[in-house]
Amino acid sequence: MKTETLEELNRKGFIEESIDPTLDLFEEIERLKKEKNAIILAHYYQEPDIQDIADYIGDSLGLSQEAAKTEADVIVFAGVHFMAETAKILSPEKKVLLPDLKAGCSLADSCPPHLFRKFKEKYPDHLVITYVNCTAELKALSDIVCTSTNAVQIVESLPKDQKIIFGPDKNLGAWVAKKTGRDMVLWNGACMVHEIFSREKITKLKERHPQARFIAHPECEDAVLKMADYIGSTTGLLKYTINNDAKEFIVATESGIIHQMEKANPDKTFIPAPPNNSCACNDCPYMKRNTLEKLYLCIKNGLPEVTVPADIIVQARKPIERMLEISAKLGL
Ligand code: 13P
Ligand code: SF4
């Protein structure tokens, strides 16, 4: 049974080690969690098995709130790299593990910090709000961080004449600008999963399911959002399916959330919104890099670990804490 060297691990991103096929991974993970005083935080886009073993499942805001308050020694982050980095920034004394270091994010990649720094220099009198889906380095260049749950309220908490740069998601930024009536300078970034939905195919699907509610995440393009009965973060979408009387929902976000929607509403049907080409799908290739096997090996070996340079932790913590303070005041 061979365990990777650190060098091999960093290259590959995850531990590759043979696992006894008779092992009950759920039982083993539970045992290791207790032994190491570890907590598993999982995003709604993770595969169902990971969601089912997690101690907490949530959206980006909920996950950062949990990371800030946990008393565990080890945070196993079943999500993507920027989420694990946020947990490390909020709890620097804890060990933060990510089952696969290559679980990145196309949206975070669409905003390289050196280019954003230059962009920011063009607007010296603007306040910088960044969506949490970005690197720790980008957060360090920001005044306030936001998530899709609190972006509108964070912008509304600022004086009306405050000039704002919003990055990296142009779709979320445009939606927030529309909802708040604020004029914001937007960075031109987007998420590869939320940009693939087809307006034409959704129209046809709605015709076939006239009673269905169409719900969408604000990372989707404006043309798709215009068709939606409800727009919200993953938690917002889940709550809407619980509180709304409809029996069918067409869901325009990553398909992982449907697991919780089905668990919460066994009598309702959820249809993933169709992508614009038959080769595409609504799965995030980064989120889905994590598997139950990688999660087990990661908690067992205490690797791979997510680290953030100390100076970035200090600078990036302020805008994240500002977001958490505003959210707490608003009861979010
Ligand atoms: P939320 O779960 O915060 O809505 O974010 C969605 C997302 O794209 C995470 O990568
Ligand atoms: Fe990034 Fe989009 Fe995947 Fe979320 S769904 S992690 S925004 S690529």
C-alpha cells in the first residue's frame, strides 16, 4: 500500500492509495472524524455521498460562518479551493484539508490578481466588493467580500453615492446593479457552469411543464435570469422549493443541489435546466473532483492541506470579516 510523497501529491492534487474494498468508508470516516477532532464542511454541489457524511452542508456564506466558529482541530473542506482558503483565513490556527487540491474554480481563474490590481488602479475612488468565488490574493485587494446570499444587502448597506467596483462575476454584478439601482464597474468574469444554460431549450422545457417554477442562480446570464420565477443563492433556491406549493421545478444551477431538494421535498420533481450543447452538463468539473474515496484518504493522512501566506491572511481577513459583520447585523 503506497502513500504519495508530498511532491507527487502536490503535482496530482490528491492522495492515491489503494483502499481495502471491504472497508465501509462511511463508518471509517466517522471514526477518523472523532479520532482527529475533525469536521466535514460540504457545499451543496458535492456528490450525494459526501453531502450525506458531512457535518454541515451549505452555501458559501453558511460555510464561511461555520468555518469561523468551529471548535474542531481539523476542517475537511468538501468544496473548492477558494472555499477552503476562506476557511483557512478565518481559522488560521486550524488545519484545513481539501480532498483534491485541483478542485479550483473557473470564475476565480477568470480574475488574475495582477490584472485586477491594474483594473482597480483606474478607479481610485471606488470601493472594491468581491464575490467570495475568488482567490485569497484577490480578497486581499478588496474592501468587502460578498456571497450570492448577501451581495444585494451589502451593496445597499453602502451610501447611495458610493462608487463601486464589483468582481469577478459580471452576471452576479449585473443582477445586483439592477436590483439595487447602483451603477457599478464590473470585472468581466463568469462561471463556466452557469453560463451554459440555453434560453431556447428552457423555453421549450417550460412549455412541456407549464406548472413548473423556473428557478436560477444569479451567476446565470441575464437572458436566463429574465425568465426566472425566483433568483437566489443555493440556500435561497432550496428554501424556495420548500416554501413554494409547486410540484415541479426547473433548476438552473449546478445539479448537486438537487440532492437536498429531493430530500427536503420527496413529493416534488426537479428538472435540471438544459445546457446549450449536448456535450455540456450542469456538473461543475471542479466540485466533482472530490470523491468519497479522496475524502477518506485526506482525513486519514491529514493531506492535502490548504495553506495561505500569513500576510495575505491578514489582508484578506478584513473584507471577509466585514461581510460576516454586515450579514450578522442583517440576520443572514
Ligand atoms: P452559493 O452556494 O453561495 O450560492 O454559491 C454557488 C457557487 O457557485 C459556489 O461555487
Ligand atoms: Fe466555480 Fe462555477 Fe464551479 Fe462554483 S460552479 S466552483 S463558480 S466553476
